[in-house]
Amino acid sequence: MNNSVIRFILGYVVGFMGLFLMLPIIVAFIYHEDVWLEYAIVAFPCLVLGVINSYFRPKKFFFFLKEGFFCTGASWVVLSVIGAIPLWLTGEIPSYVDALFEAVSGFTTTGASILPNVEALSHASLFWRSFTHLVGGMGVLVFLLTVIPLAGGDGSQFNLMKAESPGPSVGKLVPKLKNTAQMLYLIYLGLCALEIILLLIAGMTPFEAINTSIATAGTGGFGIYSSSIGGFNVACQWIVAAFMFIFGINFNFYYYILFRHARAAFRMEEVRMYSFLTAASIGIITVNTLSCSSGLFDALTKAAFQVTSIQSSTGFSTADFAVWPQTSRCVLVLLMFIGACAGSTGGGIKVSRFVLMGKAVHKELISYIHPRCVRKTIMDGKPVNHETIRSNNVFFGTFMLVFFVSVILLSFENLDFSTIFTSVIATMSNIGPGMSLVGPTGNFAFFSNFSKIVLIFDMLAGRLELFPILMLFHPTIWKDLFTTYHAKEPKNAGKVMKES
């Protein structure tokens, strides 16, 4: 493995963490809070290390997919470990394991919390929790591609982006991958800014609007009040619900719309299926909860909010859906598995994977009926190669394996099955709240440190599509890491993106 590249990228991650931590310091000064010192204690060493690292660029920057996966997994671990330190140093979260759980939940845009009383946090810490969603939503390495000149060509940069971007495939929107990353971030931040403006108009204060919008943009769900979004007016709730749906859509859709490729945008089967599932789920839950609501509009408002919140994996709440009728709860749990679109900031298995699986099953049935028939799997008007379908099947199998093992490990807590089952799926799919004890009115504080570590692993594995985190546990990777390696530019470096 190319150790110098790994060191260089991780060094940049640490440096940018120092810059990110300057923001809660500014918030602390604005609100005259003493916690700025704890954030500064972490921020300045990170900045120094980042500056020193920038002077030691690798001589050869070319690297392969295993380096990309290792850098991704290691970067998110480093982010989480550093991001938890100020929450622990301030004493607002006394246990470092709890602080790590909160930080990982923030960066992975899960929104699961161990805090029984969110309002007790300082403004700086409230902002830091929300800001971790903004960083983790699009991905820190995708962010690095937009702002620093990572040499090595599109081949090496593609390996980084592929390892971090959610979904079964990743590609370029424009000729250069760096420009693709920049375009995605412009759309991301532009939508976030639009939501802030609308929430201000609807009656939120600037601090409320900024925190809510950046948590929505990353589909994270950390609220600044224990009531989540339930304490805001109906207009604010509908705005947040609309943007949760918007951020759950593949960002390629917005690129096509912006650059007048409407036909390509509305050809995306995943977006159509995502919209159908959202509308159908809202309709079912509205009818099912009508008897326990104060009218049709109230039932529709709560159903629309919770469906978009769960399917986009945001995790905000306006009602305790854990006490809804059985049908409504079943629909929400199924949506936890499905999740949002690939190429969005949402979590879950992804709608595109279920669409591909359905097409693969249909193709298999046809092959039994007509053994000599040769059929291609078509998605969005284009043939899907066998490698994509194979990796899709492998992901499903691996996801369920990790899920079952996590459920078994948490079962030693001797809690009810609903709590254990939904705790795992809520963290693996980066949803946040589950059912029963971990419902919208509960939290994850009662779990033992061992179970919290299991759930921390689940959050990281779910956000990074399993394999970058699983790779960190493979002994061969660590053996290669400590083996002297001289990076050589691959002969087909210019063809990597074309073939991908």
C-alpha cells in the first residue's frame, strides 16, 4: 500500500477538522460561553498538524481501490475520535464512549443520541452536533476533492469517491471528477441555504434555522430541542418535510434539471420509485392514524413528516410514532431498511439496490421460463453490467450478516426484541430513532458501553456501505500497510475512469 498517500490524506482530514472546530469557537464567543477553550484545545493542534502535513506531499500519488477504501474507513474513524474530544472535555457528556457515540452519530448522519436533555448543552455544542451532519452528509473525502489539489488523476480520485459515495455505482457528471465533486457540493449547500431562508420566513430564529437546515441537509436529525421539530409551527414542519424528501433524492437528478436534461432526470427509475414509496406510505399511514389524530390535516401532516424523515434517514420527529397503530409502525420499519436514493445524503440499503434486485429476480424467472432467452438488465434506459448486479447481491448478503450479528450481540442486554431489532436497523441505516425504548421520546443512553461500541460500528458501517469499515479488520490490509511500498503510476491510469 502507498503509505505516504494514506498519511497525506489523513493529515488533511486532521487539518480540516481543526478548521471545522473553529466554528463552534465562534458560536461560543457570540453567546459568551466558556466552552470555547475546550474546542480550541482540540482545534489548534489539528491545525498545526494539518499545516505540517501539507509540506510533505507524496512523490507518487497514484493508488488503487484498497488504498481508497482504507483511507475512507480510517478518515471516518479519525473524524469521530477527534470530534468527540471537545464534547467530552467540556463535561457536557462526561463519558468518552458516550461522546464518541454522539460524534459518530453526527458524522454518519444517524441522529441517534445518548442525551436525555438536549437543551442542557451549550450553543457551541448544539451547533457542533448539527455541523457534523453537514460534514458527513456529502462525505469528508468528497469535500477534500473539491478544495485541495489531490494529484494522481481521475483514477486515484475515483477510488476515493467510490469508497465514500453511497449507492451501487458512482460516476462523473462532468469531464473532471473534481468538478463533479464541486458541482455536488454547490447543489448541496445551495439547497441548504434555501431551506435556511424559508425557515426564517416561517418564524424560526437564525440559530434554529441554521441548525435545523444543516441537520436536514445531511439527513442527520440532531435537534436543538428534546421535542425535535414538534415544537415548531406547522409551516416549519412542512418545509422541513419537503427538504427531507429533497435531500433523499439522487443529486444527479438536480444536476440534470439545472442543465436542462429533464428527459434524463425523469428517466431515473430510482427517483420514480422513491417518490412512489413516499406517496404510498404517506397515504397508508394517514388513513391508519386518522382515528388517533385531530383531523385529516393533522394526520396527513404527521404522516408526511415521519415518512419523509424515516425514508430519507433524517430522524426528526413531530410525533411519537412508536405508539402508532401496528400497520403504521410496520411501514416505517420497512422504510428504515429501504432508505433513500443512491447519490443522496440519505442512508439505508438504498432504493436503487431494491430496484436492481427486483430486476434480477425477474430476469431469473424469465430464464426458467425461456432457458434459451438472452436478456439484459436495463435501468434508466441503460444496460447494467454483471459486476454491478454481483456487487449488489454481495452487499445485500453482507448487510444482513452484519445486521444479524449485531442483533445477537445486543440481545445480551436482555431488552425487548423491538428495542434491539430497531436499534440495529436505526443505526445501520443511519435513521436515528427506532421503536420502543429507542423511539422518538427515548434515547440510547441505557445501553452498556459494549453495546454502544457495537452500535458505533453499525453507524460507521452503514454510512460507508460496509466494506471500507470491514476492510479495517482484515489482517492483510495491516500487513500491507507496514510493508515498504514504492508507488508506481499505473500504465492504464488514464483509462480507469472510462472503464469504471
